[in-house]
Amino acid sequence: MPARPNATLAARRDNLHKRARILQQIRAFFSQRAYLEVETPHRIPCNAPEEYILPQESTSAFLHTSPELCMKRLLAAGYAHIFQICRCWRKAERGRKHLPEFTMLEWYCSPGDYLDLMRTCEELLCALVPDEVLVWQGTTIQIKSPFERVTLSQAFTRYAPISLQEAMQDDIFEEVYTDHVEPQLGIDRPTFVYDYPTDMAALARCRPDAPHLAERVELYLGGLELANGFSELVDPTEQRQRFCATLDCMQVEFPERMMPEPFLSELRHMPPSAGIALGVDRLVMLLTDAATIDAVVAFTPEEL
Amino acid sequence: MYSSSDLKKGLKIILDGEPHVVEAFDFIKPGKGQALYKCKLRNMITGTRLDRTYRSGESFEPAPLEERDMQYLYQDEVGYVFMDTKTYEQITLLEQTLGDDRYFLTDNMDVKVLVFNELGIGVTLPNFVNLKVTQSDPWVKGDTAAGNNKPATVETGYTLQVPSFVDEGTLIQIDTRTGEYVTRVKE
């Protein structure tokens, strides 16, 4: 038996207390707005194919990387306002802001689009920060509606040495984005980045007036990416094509080319909807002024 | 070979033919984009620091480094000469490679020399070394600005802060990892 109690774990007591309260506040927020809290299976036959998200195998199935497929099937069956707080798994993601097992808040509304998601994000954060000021790692962020809104293309023009188009042509999007753009987002007030190239939004609807752009939005506070959502793509044919294109890019061979068929077949019943995923651990980091994700969970994978 | 996902603080890899150590590391991944592995690297020969960002699926050659038990012999016009205690082979380390460690070498001291392709690129010294104070002004009473400390120079030319009661000729113990005074030593 160790001579002393686990000091790392004991030092997280304040943050874990705050975390529990934040979870209660989130549930109260959505219940007040008549959202139904749902639970969907963590272990599923296949995830939505995404080029850079690696699912964790679980014997003959996978752990979900996000609850989106099951939640959209609920939408298609007529559940108009739903939310879920659950664990998600993404293989090989570990860093100051990443855990391979993390907690996600997802909510969906129909009818709705990404503008509705932005408004709900504003209301949620304002409810969580009633005194309107959040200090995170030395940055003072005013939490007051409306938040800043900037398209991805504008964000590159404003902060990066090259344009979004050039960065994509030269295949250095991630490098330029993380070096120049991300650190500038959500500094004085939270920032929504919206309208992404369709290639970067596998499950999002295209803008009717600009089909090369998808109605996707990301929320940033203090340079930290907090949420990602979109106006949902509800066309099953186009969705299948996008999934196939992703699998082609990843050069996935035939036996593994599993498609989420129940999701695709029910998609045609889905009304115009919007959904968003928010990293709960990162939200707690912001609200507890924690520098790392390790400080806001009871155990990291290395501590097991 | 290492891959991007093996990158972490302390890993030693070959870059442009020279050994580099990862001094700081961060995993970043913009939403739905691909993962990036950001490293601060130090060239273990020249000490030059550089930033590198890698993507998934890149591979890295491990740096073939070897730690040899050696004895410090003497200083010549080129540098500091060490001898392998098993093979009697001699290796010379340059002043810039040793940095402040050169001040803590005493004759016949047993050290570990880090060797890359027959080139000595660093030493691990004993944690403590005893050196004689060769110069230190008497402490002026009332000089409170420096607390109770005063500067002193030891036989190898290294200057450090010592307590006021340490006089010239005193043998003192120094922590080679911090370069700081530890205690007086009875001869």
C-alpha cells in the first residue's frame, strides 16, 4: 500500500467538483429548452468514415468516435430536440488538449441550421458564465452575445501569410491554420469560424448559394477549439457518395468498406436539422483555468 | 525506426545526419483535420535548437548513441581528453560541447561519455564534485544586498555564490547538475 494518498488525484478535487457542477448546469440548460436527454450505444458496428479520425476497435465492433449516427436516426424518427453527454473514443489522440477517451456533449435540433447552433452556443456559454468574464491562461474573454463570426476564408486573410486556397493547394492547411490562425481565434470574445470547403465537412449540407462551401461552424475560446457543428446533410445519395470518397482517399480495401447502412437508409426521413459536438473536458478547462486536459479528469490513460 | 506517434520528450533521433533530442513536444489536431506533431529539437552536437512539425506516418531513424565509461585525463590545445577504461581508447571533447561541465572535471574523474559515430558529444558527471576555492573576497558585514552570499572562484576557474564563511583555500562540494554550492568539505 502506498504511504501517501494519490497527490495528483487529490490536487484535482476543486476541478472535479466544478466539473460535476458544469455537467449539472448543462443538463438543466437543455432540459429548460425541452431537449430530451438520450443515451445511444458506445459500441457500434461502424462509425461514419472520416479521413483523420481513427476509431478504437472493440473485438468485432468499434467504440463510437461520436454519437452522431445514432442521434441522427433519432432525428429521422421524429425526435426534434435531443442532447447527449457521453464518452467518445479516438485512437492515438493524446496531447495537452486531447485524450483518446473524452467526454462529448452533442445536441441536435430540427428544424434548424448552423445559425441556430451558434445562437444556442451563445446562450449556453452565457448561462455558464453569468458574470460575463472568463479568464483562461491569462486571456480575458468577454462572454456576451453576439460572439464574433468570421468565415474560414476571412480568418486566413486576417491572420495567415497565405490564403485558404493557397494553403489547401500546397497541402499545408493544418500547419498554417494551427501556427497562424487558431491562436488568434476567440481572444477577446468567443469566435465562430464558419463556411468550410465541402472537402472538410463530410456530413454537412452545402450552402445553396455557394455549393463549394459547407455549412459547418467551429467555436473557439482563447485559441482553444471547443465545438464543431453543421447544418446536417439530409440527402442519402450525396451522403453515400461522400462516405465512399472518404474511403477512397483512405485507400480502405473492400472487406473493411463498411457503411452505416441503417443510418443511410433512414436519412431520407430526417428533416432539415443541425447538430453540434462540444468537448466537455475543454469546456471544463476553460471554466477552471486549467492549462491541460489532464487537470480536469480524474484519471488519464497513463495513470491507469 | 520510430514513427510520428512515437515522438515524445527525450526521444533521440537522426535529423540531417546528426543526433537530435526532442526537448518539447505537443500533439495538435485541428477539428476534423489531420494530426500534427510539433517538436522542439536540440542538435546534440552543436546545441542548435529548431522547431519541426511532423504529420502522421512519418518515420525517424533512432540516433545510435552509446554511453561509455571513461576517465578524464587532461586538457590539451584541442580540448579535453578522456580514456575508455576498458579499451584504453582516447576521445577528445571540445570546450563548446562540454559547456560548464568542463569546470567540474578533475584528474582521473570517472565519467560517462555519450558517443555518436566515434564522436564524443557529451558527458555525465558524478552528481557532486569537490573543488578548492582559489579566490574569494572577505565578506563585508552589512552588505545585505547579496544576502549572506558572496562570489568565489574555484581552482578550475568556475565562479559561483558561496556562503560568507567560505574562505580562500577551503574545499567545497558543488552539485554538477545545478552548478551550485552544497557544503564545505573537511580535508
